[in-house]
Amino acid sequence: MKSFFTRLLKDDSGLTLPEYGIGLALAVGVGTVALGGLAGGITDAMTGAGVCMPNADGTAVTGAPCD
């Protein structure tokens, strides 16, 4: 196990730390944009589901657009 890490530390053929940092920053940026785009749709779906649930006393919600 020790020889594996020693060999890994001396290996110059892999990516360097700045390259990993750039990749990580790119992945975080893409994820943030994707989740930001989905946020409105998720909010609308959850609001619609909440509106269609019965009240605490078991009665139906009046005027809700539920099928």
C-alpha cells in the first residue's frame, strides 16, 4: 500500500491540481445552472400537489384545480 502511494506521488503523467480545480469549478457551475433552471418547475409541482391535498380536518379544498 505504501509503495502504491509513493509511486502515485512520483507519477507525473496524470492531471495536476490546477486542472482538477478547473474541472471541479466547471462541474459546480454547470450543476448550479441546471438546478437553478429546474427550481421553478419543482416549486410549481410541489405547490400544485400541496393545493390538491385535503385540509387537516379531511375536507376537500374548494376551488382547487385538481382532477
